[in-house]
Amino acid sequence: MRSATGLDLSIRETPQSVTVITRQQLDDQNIQTADQALATTAGVTSVQTDVGGRTSYRARGFDITNYKVDGLSIAGTADFSGQSAGINMDLYDSIEVVRGANGLLGGLGDPSATVNLVRKRPGKLQAGSVGLRLGSWNSKRLDADLNQPITADGSVRARLVLSGEDSDTFRDREQQRNTGALASFEADLSSRTTLGFGLQYEKNRNTGTSWGANVPLWFADGTRTNFSRSTNPAANWSYTQREATTWFASLDHRFDNRWKASASFSHTNSEAINNFGVAKANTESGRWGGFWNQNGTGAVLNAIHAESEAERNNFSLSASGPFELLGREHELMVGANGYRIEDTSYTFSGVNGNCNIGGVTSFQAGRSCQYRLGLPIANWQTWDGSYAGYNTYRNNARTITTTDNYGAFLAGRFNLADPLKLILGSRVSSYKTYTDTYSLANARSRGDTSKHDVVTPYAGLVYDLNDSYSVYASYTDVFNPQTAKDVQGNFLKPITGASYETGVKGELLNGALNGSLAWFTGVQNNVAQTDGANTTPDGAQAYLANGSGVRSKGFELELSGRIAPDWNVYAAYTNLSVDNRSSQERADPRHLLRLQTTYRLSGALNRLTVGGGASVQSHTVSVPFPGRPLGGGRFDASPTDVSGYLLFNAMARYQINDNLVATLNISNLFDKTYYRQSGFYGGLIYGEPRRITLGLRASF
């Protein structure tokens, strides 16, 4: 496992907390998306900003911004413009989550976590499977996974994975359609050299979905609402679509002296369309409106149409192997990696230069065709989502943001004594982002920010107490440039900070069971925060740097593996304290518990495997925006508690014969009502109710 340091280390040898979600765990829990996978991971929580998909993932009190596929960086999943297509777990074999900062391999980072998704790879033996899953809300999902050796000895081999889903959701009038495909090839050019290449495609489309919250949190008179989870305030034509195509290649060579060299490259083209219409509260020219009255009046349709495209190139070069020094064998790793991403956001016009919905022109024509308070809904109680759609087209105006991030790194694992290993490393990075804004007349203006020769040190120490237990400590710097701007239109200074961790790890039952206990501290400075109602010169939200910084500390317990031949367990507990002097909000629960187990019965029932689990998180504190309406344009934005929750899940798997297996999965077993977001723009987003899925898989 190389995700933490670039060195080929076991979990116990790595001086950071590491969780690996295996293919078996993904199958046992019917995990279909990265969102579902991260919801089972130690210390990771999520805050969903939009029903349409904008979700930020957090660990140790900070947003997770480092996402990778096979070690190469991808765009973060919280991107509103949707440069990351929805991540379809049918295409992946496992997920590696390294908690704490990981700037050694990426240059950029936060003291949260790095998520690395590992694609399915071809094998030398012929194999395949076809699966069908049927579930709640008319969900239908079909997938096929075919592995084929092309030559008799398997030296040239291929793997094809196809996945498709068509489903309603628990919200009225909302549907989703997801498609994924992976074609991967490998060729052994010699006994020591392997070439890999392939193509991956993903497309996700949600219709009847919302921009922002699911339902209002308060009525206009300040009374708390109590809507059904199925309530959907979106227009029927509202939709979001994300599409991405990735070409990838790799070359690995093993030398006679046990050194290894690797090179990898990927090229991704993606596009996103957000065509949203939803009845919610909003602000225009400093005036808030759109709060629903209990008699059915007051609602207005908010709308936005935005499109973007992105092109991303990634590369990584590395070499690692042993060397002798002072009579002992040590390990060295050297390499370079980086990426360039070019993101283009388009603007739109309509009839006579104006965007148009039902004869009403947009107040922000020529940018994102945005409507806030100008589209009244006669009665939200009887509204069925019908509303005239957009009349708009793409014009010449656009914004192109180009980001370059390149760096070189060096790390060594030094064998100071038989039980004592020291890992020292450093990275030198250069970062630059520049934004070209083109007017309707194609006139260009440019803004940029850059940082060169940024040094990111890494240090880790591991001491083996005996054959089963080790203690460790690690430190790394944090550096992350920001694209947020202040009221003058200047980019904020980069985020800086540090990540500290110490702990103990154990391998029990001959390595079948892994356990860890970690204490951690994370620090961030210059974190962007909104500058009230102030805007940048181009009208966007202005930000300030949080000079007082954010500090988190806590501890984690994790246990995973097999405690008996047919009994697998996973348990993780996180205790977290966050000191953010600039805000009374606490987006992260103090207590987070993940539990999961499976057991294969014996005797006459040995074809049956049963399992279950629980996810528990304590309450959080939300500072609502703008707050509870008090009348006269006044609001109460006092911090409010968002209740914690306990969710159970259950599964059963029955091996009908050697080639056919049936599965049953139930998430949110007791149909608990809970929130994934509360207070943002006066709304809330419900978590998913009980979901039941039946599956049948044939293998050959």
C-alpha cells in the first residue's frame, strides 16, 4: 500500500491511520457510490449542500480535498460545477483512505484525509460475473464484469466492466440514471515489465432534482416546518448531468536489484450541466424572499442554468528500492508528479440577450441565467412541479481557469535498528492558477496567483514492540492554495498548517485482524470564510482569510479483519474536538461510531451469510443562513443543534450453487428520519429512508 508515503508498506508499517475498503466489503454492504462507501469509513462525515449532488466530505474537522484514482489526482467531489462525474463503485476494486495530511505525494493537502480509489485490473485467468439488483423506488441496476486472457499464458489480458442504473428516489418526481464502463488492458512485455492502458466512462443524470435544500426549514412566520421526506419543491424540468471520459496508461518495471520503476498518465475530459429550478428562499439585491406561508402562498421559483467543461492531464513517475548504508538495508523512493486542469465555465443569453422562463427575464442574464425572486408560484400546496422551461443559448462570454501543480519528492525508510524505522521525506512543489475572463465581445482580462518552490516535509517513526504491536508518530506540513477572492478581487493567501499523529497498531490472529489507536492534531491557517454580503468586483461572493485559524484534535480506534474463519468484523470510533474561533458552527460530530459484521453459518445453513451494522454520530451545531424569519426582514441566526442519529443496516447472502448467489440488503433498517444538512438558505435535506435491495449474481 503506497497511498501514504509512496513506499510499499503494510498498514502496520505506515505511520498514519489507514482504512482499506475491500471489494468484499463493497459487495456485502451493496455499496454502489463513493458517497455510500465513505459513509462506512472511520472518521469520515459528509455535509450535503445540494439535493443535486454537491456534497463535501470531512475528516478530523477539515474538508477532504485530495481524491485520487490509482494514485493520480482527480477533481474533488464537492465541486459545484460538477467536474467530477459521480463515482460508480462497480468500476473499482477497493478504496484506500489515509487520514491526516498527505502533501508528500501531492503537494496540496489538508489535515483531513486522502481518498484513493483503485480500479479493477485484468487478471490472467478467465472469469466473469453478471449481477442484477432491484430495490426501493423502482431501482434497477445491471452490471457485468468480464476478465479475459488474450494469450494462452495470460501475458496479454483484458477486463471489461459495464454498469447501468435507472431509478426513482424517495422524493416525488425525482429520477436518476447512471452509466459506467471500464475497459482495461495489460501486457507483460517481459517477465519484469508490464504495460497497462484503458478507458473509463461515467455519466450521471438526475431529473426533478434541486439546487440547494430539499424543503424549507421554517415558514415565513418563523414556525418550524414538518414536511414529508418525499416532498420535492423542484420543477419537473430541473436536472443535473455530469459526464467524464478518462484515458489512462501505466508502465511498471522490476530491476534485478529489487528496485521498481513506475510511470502513469491519465487524460480526462468532463462536462457538467446544471439546469435547476426549485422553490426556495433566496436573496436579491440584499432583500430576502421566497419563504413559504402556511396558507400556500409566498413560494417563488429559483432557477439557474450553468454549463462547464474541463480537461485534466495527470502524470506520475517514481522509482523505489533497497540500498545499503552502515551495514543495514534501507529503502529509498524518488519521483515527480503533477497535473494541469483547464476548466471552462460558459455564460448564456436568450431572446434579445435575456434568459427567459415563462416570459420573465433573468436579473443576471449573460452569466448563469439566474432567477432568484422573480418567478412566483401561486400555491405551493397544490404545485405539481409544472413551470415553463428555459429559453436560452450559450454566448461568447466564458471564464477559463487553468491550474498547474507540479512537484518532485524524495523519501527514505531508514532501518535504524531491527525494531526501529525512520521515514523522512520532502517534496518541492510549484503551483499556479490563472483565470481568463472573456466578455461577449471576446475581450480578455486575466487574474492569477502562484507559489513556487514550496517545501513540504514529512517525518514518521515506527517502533516494533514485538511481533504483533508497533508504536508510531508522524508529522507533515499543510499547504493548499485558494481560489477564493477578497473584495478587491485578489486571491486569498494559501492555507498553511500541519498534521501530527501518534499511535499504536497491532496485527492479531496471525495477521487476520488489524487494530489501531491514534491521537491526532490538525492545524489550518488562512482558511477562507465569507465576508458578509460583500462581493468581488465581478459580483461574486467575497471572502476573508480566517487569521485565527482552525485547530482540531482527537483520537480514533479501529479494528478490522477476521476474528474467526467465518466471522468478519469492522469497528471504528472517532472522538473529535474542533477549535474554530471565527465561527460558532460545528459541522463535525464529536462522536462517530461505525460497526459492521458478517458471519457465515455452519452445518446445514453453511450456504447462508448474515450480517449487520450501525452508524452513530452525535449532534452538530449549525449557524443557519440567513436564519429563522422574524418578520420585517429580520432573522434569528442563533446557532442551533442538529440532532445526531443512529442508523442500522442488515444483509444476507445465500450461495444457491457454485455459480449463483442471492443477496438482500436493508439500509436505515428502522427507517430513521435524519438530516444531511440543516439551515443553509433556510432549508434542510433529509437523509435517505429505509432502502431494500434484492440482488442476484451469476459467476462463471
